[in-house]
Amino acid sequence: MGIMIRYILRELGVAFLVGLVAFTLILVIGSVILEARENHVPLKWAVLLIPSAFAEVSRVSLPVTLLLAVTTFFARMSGNNEVIALKSLGIPPKAFLMPVFVITFFISIIGVRINELAVTWGQKGLYNVLLRGAEDILMEQLKQEQQFETNNKQITILVDGVDAAQRQLLGPQIMLKKPEAVTIESRTAQISIDFDAKVLTIEFSDIRMTGDGLMVLYRDRKIPIPLSDFFPIGESNSPSKMDLPRIYGEKRKTVEQIERQRRIIAAHRTFAGSMGSIDDWTKWEINDAKMAIRSLLSHQNRLSVEPPRRWATGFCCFFFVWLGAPLAIWMRKSDFFASFFACFLPILILYYPLLAFGLSQAKNGALPPMCVWSANAVIGLVGLWFLRQIHRY
């Protein structure tokens, strides 16, 4: 029995590691190329995106390669009648499946940690690279397309050309939409970045500014643009971009803010009651406080959902194997594609729709946060049924 366990773990380990490395590299290269194309990142900066991309794509590659390795191995083992041979020796499937489940459990804990690293290290590393290369990225896009528009659509830059050696814009024309529509034109402009303030500044000389039927001439003018308008993936109030310690701190802060708004409502109602008219004295203040409470409760729901979501998505590795291994044995087909896609189909039909449904309902407050585990629970029940089948026959 010990020889059989070592054989299974060795074969699975080799298949898993080879598949993980290959699939992760493919996803990393694809994600870096996509990011470089979307943001016009030059090659020297695109290479620096690779370490951060590893953390991001590992969240996908880990469960998929684990499922691939387990299903193909046990499908081949069952198709070659090795499972029947073990049963004839009095060795039930649970005897050689249990070590696989135990190891997968610990891999799932690593998956939870990878989910956390993707937020704390991967996304921030990506932002830092784009931040440091913002000037080159902007110059590259203007060189290729002669135009640039910020993500909030409030600033548009048009140029006749780019002098890469002098780091100058030739014939720049900038259109600002806020606080009022203004067009700025000049012969040349210089770009500089203040990394501490996270502001990109375009410095003009002898410019013409027009707007609302007026024209004003300036000798020198500087236009600051927040770098967040270029790459809005830095610090965010979205729980999906927070690490777990920050989430717990934000939850405490949100609870305090909700309680403060409720005290404001109580104070206004007490004051209005003493004056004899609630509508006349406190209608607007109470309505504003109620709107603030609704917004804070929505934020609190999203904060409450994020920790169990990361644990649930990390432990999808375990539940994928829990379903894939007995299903592959039950099929008794050694064909690579048939076994993998037959195991992946229930996951595609059941797991991801249930996960999306539970996540959306929990964020809305209609269901408790732990309902994000419902997808894992359903996959676990289906896997349990197949485990019973392979032990019975």
C-alpha cells in the first residue's frame, strides 16, 4: 500500500508541477502582452510587470492545473483497470484518494495566501511599475496615436508629433472639460512627473488658451494631471483591492460611522420633537443621514463578504479535486480531453454561476456573507455522490 501511495503522489506531483509552470508562464506572458498593449507600455517596463503578473495569474492557474493533473491521472489509472486491480486486492479507492485530499487541503491554504498576495503585492506592484514608467508610457502612446485621453474623459491631449530625444511634445493641444471647457495650444510642451505627489505636469511656453468665446495668451503655463487618471489601480476603497488587516480596520471604522449617523438622526428627531414639527426642522438632515447609512451599510456588506470570498476561492482547489478524482475514476476513460472536460463541465455549470450568485446576493445584503461557500458546498455534494458510486461498484 505504501508503494502505491508513493507512486500516486509522485506521478501527480510531477504532472501538477509541470502543468502549473507551463500554464502559469502562458498566462503571465499573455497578461503582460495584454497590459502592455492596452496601456502602451514600452518593452523595458513590460518586463518589470512579469513578477506582479505571477501573483495575479496564479489564482487561476493553481486550481485549473490541479484539476487537470488529478483528472487525467485517475482517468488513465481507471481506464487501465488499475483501480479494479486494487479493489481485487482489498484496497478501496478511499485508501489512495485520502492522501491526495489531505495534500490538496494544504495546497488550498496556499491558494488563500496567493489570493492575498495578488492584492497586497501583485496589484500594487503592477501599479508601481506603471507609475514609474508613466512618462515613457504617455510618450509612447502619443508617438503611436498622436492622442491621449484620461480614464475619466476630462482631459484630451492631441499632438503633431513627439521628440523622444528632447522629451517634448510638438504642436500639443489639450482640451479640458472641467471646471470649464478650455482648449490650450502651444508649439512645444515638456512633461515632468512628481512621484511623491503622484502628479504629471505638462509645462507649456507661449500658449493660447480659448474657451467660452474668450482667448487668453500666456507666456508660461503648467497643467497638472493626477497619475490616477492614467492608471486607476492604486489605493482604492474597493474591498477587493484591500488586504485583510485593512478590511478588518475598515469594518470597524464603518460601524463607527453608521453609529454616528444614527446618533445624528436621534438628535435631530429629539430637537424636532421639542419644537413640535419634524418635517419643518429636520427633514433634510434626517434624509441625508439615512442616505449616508444606506451607503455605509452597502460598504459594510462588501467588506464582510471579502474575507470568506478569498477563503472560498482558495479552497476551490480542494473541492475541484474532491469532484474531479472520483468522477474520473467513475468514467473509466483514459482519453485526456474527455476526462478533463467531463470533470470541468460540472464546475463550469455549477461552481462559477453559484459563486457569482452568492457573491452578488451577499454584497446586496440579501444573504449572509458565508453564502459565498455555497458553490463549494454544491461541488462537494456532487463529489460525495461520485465517491459513493466508486466505492459501491
